[in-house]
Amino acid sequence: MRINKYSELEALEIVHIFDYYDFPLFFISKSLKSEYYLNYYIEEIQEHVDKWFFSRISNKERVNLIEQRISVVKLLNRLLKNGRLHHLFIDSLLEASEVKIVLEVVDESNFEIDSYPEEDFVVDYDYISKESLNKVNETIIDSSRFKLVFKDESNNHDIDLNLFMDLMQKFNKTYDGLLQLKNKLINERVIDANYSMNLKIDSFQPSSFGVWLKTDPFEADLFEIPERSLSSFYDLVNEVKENNGIVIEESLEVDEEYNIETIKDMKNFLKEISSNKLTFTLEAQNKSDNNEIKTVVFDKNNYSKIEVLNDILVKNSNEKSEVIEIEGILTSINIPNNKFRLTSDEYGEIQGSMSKTLRDAVKDSFDQQFKVPGKIKTQIERKIINNHLDEEYTTKNKMISFTQD
């Protein structure tokens, strides 16, 4: 949540008003950076102090709301479940614009069901545009049978088996990751998060090496999760092609349509396509209109666009260091190779290296020597590396001082 002060709140532009009585009761506002915020009036808690629901929402969520693809309570529940819903307290008499606003995350301890609308509903009128809002039929892609085509520059009708297996594995991993995310967004119960799908090869096509796939859910699917997940796959490829990093980041950071794992998986899949100089095509039918074919193509004109995913992975990578004090048992030390191992009740087994200063001091000293095995008190500089681009996830421990009885 980036809004912290009254001046920032006042700078937001109201772009939709759905309920109005003396003042807007339910509306969406937008920042200069096109960040959208949901505002829903709850009650006056004391004279001139009002309580609101307030949340950053994505443009996709805004569109889904005004196109009646999601109801108000369902959206509020999604925000609540993901820890994105806030109580905002506004003092209407306060004039100091640089004063911080009062925000609190809504959770089990402060949530009151009476804050919600008495009945769920969809928004049907916008007081800003003065237009009625109507339901827009969502295009649902038929995942029961769809086609992948891999074509090289010479348009060979065959493909190396190892390459085919690698491509299919990377596609399956990306699709399955999107499916798990979609299920968590649609279902409100944690128990429903273990959704599985069964992706099968239906048939091969002889030209421009293509394969027909079909998805059989392991259980009855009331929410068309595989279809919506395949739509997310289409969307993500198109967003990469359009070099639309802002939209991808919003789906990663705000509405959680994507996560770091799906960004990595898609990057690895598209990189495999580009490394082998292939053209990738995905085709499927619209479930409500079998004559409409949804197609996305990723070819040599798009190879450089993978950088948008690389940039996001770099941005979300991090290194952090901390010094921790440990009491435990030193079980192994190798000064020539600069390695140690110890165990402690709090941290379990730890292994790493000594700092240059400590190693030199131990090598040249008769008074400061290690006792193995033996009790030890030590300071460890711990560096945690999360490099999403190179998929390097390591913890490095460096002993900087120690004492032993």
C-alpha cells in the first residue's frame, strides 16, 4: 500500500462511482501512475471520523468489476483472504495534508461481517460516466483440446525427441503453475488449493511439428480452472510480446495472477523457444463459440522481448546479510580448505568458511586454536542470496569470531 499521507489520498482522481448518497460511498480512484484503489464506505465511528475499506487493486480487477465478471463481495473476499484489504480512517476536519493517514490490515481480529453489503451484488451504474454497466461475456478457452505447434525456419516435420520432451516439460510446468494460482484466487477455502489437472497428448499433426493436448481435471471443475489458466498463459505470452512489464509486475505484486515461479517458468519456456530458433504457436477454441480460434504466436520477432521477464526477475532478486550469534558443538574444522561444520539446537547443522582475518589469526596463533568436537560460541555472518534470474538460492555462512572453553 503506497498511500500514506492525506496529501497522497487527496491527489487521487475518482474514475468510477458506484454508490452515492450526499458523497461517494463506493468508488475507484487512480493515482498519476495509473495505480487503482478501491474505496468502500463502512460507517461513521465518531463525529467527523469515517471508516472505509481501502485497497490497491489491479487494472484487471477494476475491469472485471465494471464488466460484472466479479461481484463486490467476491472481490472483497479475495482482497481479505490475500491480506490486501485495509481499514482506512478519515478525519474530515483534519487540514494538515502531510499528516499520515490511519490504515490497518483487515484480518480475523478486526473483521466484522456487518461491514460487508447485506447482499452480494454486481456494480450496474457509474456516476462518473453516467452510464449503466452491463455484463461482458468472458472468453473462456476450451482446454479440453488445444494445439501446440513448434516450427523451425526450414519448416521440418520432425523434431529432436530430447528437445520435444524439454519443451513439453517446460510448457506443462508453466501451465500447471498458473493453474495452481488461478485455483487459489477462485476458491476461498485453503483446502481447495490442492487442485490437480491431468494433461494428456491427444494426437500429433504431421506438418510443422504440432501436438494436440487435452486437459482432464482429476475432479469435477465448477469454475473452469484449466480453461482460465490457459487464458492466463495466452495473456502472459501476449504481455511479453507487447513488452508490457508494468502489467506483468502489477499481476505479480497486486492481484497475484502471477508469482515469481510462473515468471521464471515462462522465461525458461520462451528462452528454449528462442535458443532453438523456433516459432511457437498455441491454438484453442472459444468454449462459447467453436468457430472462434484463439491464437498466440511467439517467433523470432519476439525473442528480445524475453528481457521484460529477465528485468522483473532481477528486480525481485535480493541479497541480505546478518550477523548471528550461535552456541553449539563444533563438529568439524579444516583450516587448509577453510571449512567448518557445527550444530546447534536453534539453527541445526551449519557449515561454511572462516573470514580471512579469523583464518589468518588461527593459523599463526598457538593460543587461539579450535577444539573438535567441543562447545563453541561464535559469530556468523550469514548471507542469503535469492537470484531469480540465474536461479541461485544459497546461504553462505562465514565465521568471524569464536570462543571455546
